[in-house]
Amino acid sequence: MKKAFVTGALLVVLTLSLGGSAASKVTDNAATYEQLRLFTEVLSIVQNQYVDEVPPKDLIYNAIKGTLRGLDPDSYREMQVETSGSFGGLGIEITLKDDILTVVAPIDGTPAYRAGLHTGDRIIKIDGLATKDMQLADAVKRMRGKPGTKVVITIVREGWAEPKDIDLVREQIRVQSVKSVEMGDGIEYLKLRQFQEQSPHDMDTALEKFSKDGMKALILDLRNNPGGLLTAAVEVSEKFIDDGKLVVYTEGRVRNQNMRFSAHAKRGYVQMPMVILINQGSASASELVAGALQDWGRAVVVGTQSFGKGSVQTIIPLSDGSGLRLTTAKYFTPKGRSIHGKGITPDIVVELPKEPATTAPKERPLPSADPLEDLKKDVQVQRAIEVIKAMKTAALRRPGTPTQIGARSQVDKPQQSQN
């Protein structure tokens, strides 16, 4: 069984030893110790003059947290769906962006999704408590809780005149990893909501059914997929690229942080036309898959710029029994593109209709009984179908050539009547 690595903010859990080799890389120990004198001076002043007495251990730990906060503000995968796909809470992934608690993506069908939360929403209060300077772990703890209990979050959204309180009821969140729909004409639609342990197996099941039904092309929807397990992302990617091809690699200052993950597929779908859908809620593992298939010319990426979350974190044990979570490397696509802070740029940009500015979030309607009807109203899905038809036509005109196209400069804007 492959070892499970988590992408996104909590990406890779490894163990490192701290020894003389690390110390030997310090270029100016004298300057470092001079700065430490300043730290001890401040520590002494706080201990002696602060209005309340604070235990020295608390001061040291808070200082360490402040240091790491400055280095890794985007380093905790909050509201993390467990690899089993079940957890209690609101159904959102959050992060610190510019030191502000920010929504990465709401998970489909959850309280946060139904309430209309969007990628980029800034959470400024939780149950009336300001989130400024709040640690991400504390924010997670406050938003998680017993199903059926209530929580109020206050959000700010671009275009709003003022913040808005949103009342939410916690639920036991169970995420169905894969959703599949037959679109007709041999075009199959597969939505991957999270990269969990079961995701590759669930995809295999759906793809095998599609193959029996005469699948000729695939739309892989990774929109609002906040990531998950690195191993799952690699296994999903290798279903669509040739054996031995590079999927993703990492680079860091320490040699053992430099890793390469290649495809080892026994059976794949490496020829059929394929489109991947992404948006600003597609993060980490989603970006790895989209980037790999885009680099190899295996799929056309349609949608909007992805989130840009691709750093590797290591948990380093400390002498007092605690652990240090530190960003130690970054992810790169096969062609050497860094994901972190940049994201994946679609080959074909298709914007969704802009919602009118309002002081209240718009609740999302429940899905219809027929999922195909919902997809027919989705401008990005419909553009993906057009791209696939163009790819199939090109393949018929040029037998034996790869079924791939690219038009990164093209921008599609939906008609105003569509919503």
C-alpha cells in the first residue's frame, strides 16, 4: 500500500533529524547570536514589566508561533476532510491569505456551500470573535463542533459595502469523492470533489462503466476541489498519461525533500479526448493533476485561474516532545512550473456570469433531480463539450495524431442571459 501524503497546506508528513549538518550551513553565527541578544532583552522586559505575569514557556512558544506565522502564513489545511471523507463541521477549506482568514473553497452540498460562501470570502469574525491574529488551528476548532449546533461567521466579499453575518448549522460532512454523468454522444462527465484514499478506486469504477457504455471522451471536473492526498493525485494522473512519465516533483534546500513522482499505470486512458475544468477553488492536488496533464498535452484545461497552493510541509520533532511544521519544498509540474502562489492558467479561459454586488450571500439552489439538466446550464461544461467536439473533428481529419489542442489566449465570456 502506498504511503499517503497530503497536498495543500498540510502536504507531506516526514521526519527529519536536526544535527550538525544544518548548523554548518549557517553563514554568520555571530550576527545570529547578536540578534538573539535582542530577543532575550525583549523577553526580559516582558517578563518584568508586562501588566500580567506570563509563564516563560508561554512567551517562548508564542514567539515561535509568531516566527512561523511570518514564514508560513498559508501553511495549515483547515477544515481538512479526513482521508475517509467524513468530518464534522461546516464544509469549507480555509487558509491565511495576506494574514486574513480566507475561504479556499466550499465543499459541494455542505452548509457552507448551500449558504453561498465563495472562494476568496474573508472571514473576519467567528461567533463575534475577531479572527485578526487568530491561529488557523484556533479557527478550525471554533468552526468545528457537534452536528446540529450553530455558528455565526462574519464575512467580507469584494463588491460588498459592509460585512455580513452568516448563520450556519454544523453537520456531519460526508464527501462523496466521485460524481459521474453521461452527457451523450460518448462524452462522459466525472466530477472529483476531493482526493481521498478511495478516489482512484472510485474513478476506476466510473471509468470502467463508461468504457462499457462506449466512452469516447471525458470531462474531468476539478472545480472547487481543494485537494487532498498526493498519492491519490498521482494515481488519478497516471490513468491518463503514459507509464513512466513524470507527474510532479518537489524541490527544497534539503536533499531528501527533492522527490519525483512518475506514472506507473497498469491500464490507462491515454488516447481519448479529454478536458479538465478548474476554477479559483481548485487547489493543491487538483492543480497537480491539471498541471501534469496540461504539460504533457494530454488534456485541454478550461475554466479560470486556480488557487495556487503547492508547498510541501514537514513535521520536525523537537527535543521537548513537540513538533515543528515547516514549509520545506515546493511542487513543480513536469515542465518545471511552480504552482504555489501562481496556480494553473487554463488553456481556454471561460468566466462565469458575475453575481450582482449585494450585502447578503445568495443561497445556492439545491441540485435538480436530473444532474444532466444542471450541467446543460453550466457555461464552462458546455464550452468543454465544444472543445471535445473540435478535438474529435481534428483527430478524424488527421488520423494517428494526438487528440489535443491549446488556445491559452482565448477568453470566453458567457452571455448575460445565462445564470
